[in-house]
Amino acid sequence: MSEVIPEKYADLFEKQAFGNLTTLMKDGSPQVTPVWVDFDGKHIRINSAKGRVKDKNMRRDPRVAIALQDPANPYRYLEVRGRVVEITEKDADDHINKLSQKYLGNPVYPFRQPGEVRVIYKIEPQKVSSMG
């Protein structure tokens, strides 16, 4: 069951608000990583490199949570629990460049490693909570 991101908090996806992404390790323990994030109107999207811990975790168990805190007001936040419904390499290089522009002001992602394969993860919101 998909839940809608409240319009009142949609601006957080336009700001340089980092998402704190929680994935589940093989033993069930949580793993949290700060990530760049955007929203396509239906899915929260993050981008990572294939083979990283969060990549392995989301491929094994699609249940995730992500929290965004307003950089201008730390008491205003959005927390979303959901599922990764799509993992794709298609357009992932363009996506990381778009996120680089948003977060760094740099149109080309500057931290690429040799042989790195970029991946987009689309998260379907299932439970949304917020404050502020």
C-alpha cells in the first residue's frame, strides 16, 4: 500500500536536505547512511554504487526507512518507511550528476571511482510521519 508524501513536506526534496537511509543487515540489525535524495512525484530516489553495503542490503531486503531534516529548521522533518520497488542502472549516471548539481553545485559527480557502476533505487512510501 503506497502512501503519499504530504505536499507540505515536498520542498524537503528540493533543498539540500540529506536523507538518513536505514537498511537492514543480513542479521537484521539496522545500518544507516547519509544519502543524497530526490523525489519523482511517486518514488523517493537515491543513488549509490553497486556492491556497497546499502546496495547489498536493499537487494536482499527491500524494506527501508529514510528521514530528511529541514536544513533551515532541524525540528521540521519527514520520515518515510517503504520498500525499494525498483533497482536500475538505467540513467543512473545522469541521476548522480543531477544530485551532484543539487548538493554540490557541480554538474558532474566528482567522486566517481574507477570501475564504479551507479545504481538508482526507487522507494515506494508506505508509512509517512512528520513534524514541524
